[in-house]
Amino acid sequence: MAFTPFKKKVWLSSPTMHGDELNYMKLAYDTNWMSTLGENLNQIEQLLCEKIGCNCAVPLASGTSALHMAVKLADVRRGDRVFCTDMTFGATVNPVVYEGGEPVFIDTERDTWNMSPEALEKAFELYPDVKVVILAHLYGTPAKIDEIQAVCDKYGAILIEDAAESLGASYKGKQTGNFGKYSAISFNGNKIITGSAGGMLLTNDFEAADRVRKWSTQSRDVAPWYQHTEIGYNYRMSNVIAGVVRGQLPYLEEHIAQKKAIYERYRDGLKGLPVQMNPFDKENSVPNYWLSCLLIDKEAMCRQARTECEADFWEEPGKSCPTEILTKLARLNAEGRPIWKPMHMQPIYSDKEFVSVGEDVGADIFARGLCLPSDNKMTIDTQDKIIEIVRSCFD
Ligand SMILES: *Cc1c(COP(=O)(O)O)cnc(C)c1O
């Protein structure tokens, strides 16, 4: 079947503004609180604490800087091993390396596409002295938090939660970002809500929050002059950015509802194809449905070849592969994306350790999975057409 390209590009996930954002940005301007102090910042601190149910929320320049601060709070030192989610965005683990730590990548489980508790247990059997675990919730789907926490408790390690993709998702009634001793969220442009940029460190520990406030404003001591006893960072969020976040926050639940509807329309529309949607634990968790993803059955994969930076595929009747679907979507002006390439497959981390139980689950999901266009402004007609395009790949 021949499709006509979409006139307007269909995005994977793009910012969705509502109007209030501009008002709060203007408030910063009109009151001249154009720097890293002001009412927008105060408000989002309070609103995030209420939403997540934590004591402290420190606004920062990005989710990455929040993770960096979390790694510093966890006292990761040169040469320390840190157990990290493997199938995630690089920002989850880069901060470990900023501090001279050694990430050890923990393979993925199939039920939620997050860190495998079994592989984590195996990693602790190898290295019982590891003190820090960094857990991401991929695509807005909560990980098996209780199982992971139990392994951490057994070995006396602390949990850092990377909730950058999962704001608003919950596990056993509690928001993600409230399980880690230190947690990070992100307001990057593609996330469920955005500040155009920005992030936050979340914790229940007031003293830890104060340390981050100090570190992130260049570690200025209380003194008549610029006095420093610690290394500082310029990581604070601007009050203008906080205005965008403040304007977006009331729409978080609306965005989640839209993303959920997108996920369910894909699930229903793709019925009968040899594929499954990105799975989650229906009993214990409520995802934020940030991205809708597909996993193609093994038997239904056509031949696909990937080098470090290129991909190719060979069409076969009744079969398809991520490269075929993504290529065809791109030709028609729609943006999908491969599954985040696991960290243990990244050239920059090829010398790091990777712990799996049996087969390499991350590599398998990367080979057979893809993210579908998941923009919450996508119309039903547009999504129906995307479903037809995906279906046609299996003709
Ligand atoms: C986006 C993202 C980050 C980084 O957040 P930024 O605000 O872009 O720095 C970290 N971890 C994960 C899993 C992400 O998706």
C-alpha cells in the first residue's frame, strides 16, 4: 500500500504548551527575578514535594546534573563500582564516571524492561561491597522496585532512582522518585512535562538537599567574600525555566492520560501482528506511558544488520524489523526511535563489566524493539495511519 507523507512531522515526543507557561515566564521578567531565585522556583519546589510525597526537591539545570549531585551525595569515589541500569539513556550512568566511579551494567528483565533483580543479586555476589545502585524507570514504566530494594538492603547499598522518564508514574501507590535515597527527575524538552530544560534532585534528607543547594551554586561558604572549601558547580535552575515548569505541572495528569490513550490505541490497533507492547506490572504499577514501544516476535523478524552507526534490512513477506518500520515511518515524516542502545553495547563503555543471568536480554530487546511516535498532540487519524504503516511492514 502506498501512503502519502504526513504534512506536519509526527514527533516521538515534543513539548506541549498550554499558555500558563508564558504567564509565569513573564512574571519572572516583570518582577526582575530573572536569575536563580524567585517565586517560580519556590513554587515548583513545593509542588513537586507535594506531588512526589518527598521532603525536598532542589531545582537544577538538568536531570543529568541532578544525577551528578545524587552520585556525589552517595559518596562515589574514584575506582568505586556502581551497579547501573544497562538499558537506559547515557545520562543515567555518565555522572558515575564524572566522579571517577566504575559503572557495572546490570542486565534487563523482560517484565518491565528495567534492571533485573536476579542480575543485580548476581552482581552483588561478585562484588558484595558495592554501596550504590542506580535504577532507571525506562519509558515511564516503574521497575521491580521492591525486589531491587530488597537486594540493596541485603547488601547495605543505597538506591539512586533515575525517574527522568517516569514523572507521575507510581508503584504500589507511591510516586517514582520517592524510592531512592536520592532521586532525579528531568524537565528536558522530550519528557512528559518540560521546562524547555531543567531537572530536580528529590530526597527526604534535608541535610542532603542543603548540600546540593550549596554545591550547585558554586559551593560558596558563608563568608564576607567568595570562600570555598568544596568544589562547586553552576547547576541551579533559572527562575524563567521554573516558570515553564510551573505552568506545565497542572497538566501532568492530562499528558499522562493522553499518553495512556496513545498506548492503548497502539495496543488495540496492532492486535493480530506478531508484536507486543512495552510491558508493565499491571498489579503493582501505573506507568506514565511516556513512550509507546513495540517488541517484534523472534519468528517474525526479517533480516536486519546493524554496524556501530548504520542499519539496514531485507524485506520478507510476513516479517519485519525495527529498521524497516523506522525507515518507513521516517520516509513518511514520522519519528520513531530504536530502543535505547544498552550501555554495555556502547563504544564508550565497552571496557566496563556487564552482569546478566543467561542470555543478554538488553541486546535482544534492542534488536527487536522500537519506540513508536508517542507525541501527545498526535490526532487519532494520524495515529490510525501510523498503525496502518506498521501493519503494512508485516505484509
Ligand atoms: C532525559 C534523561 C536523563 C537526563 O535528563 P536531562 O534533563 O536531559 O539532563 C537522565 N536519565 C534518563 C533515563 C533520561 O531519559
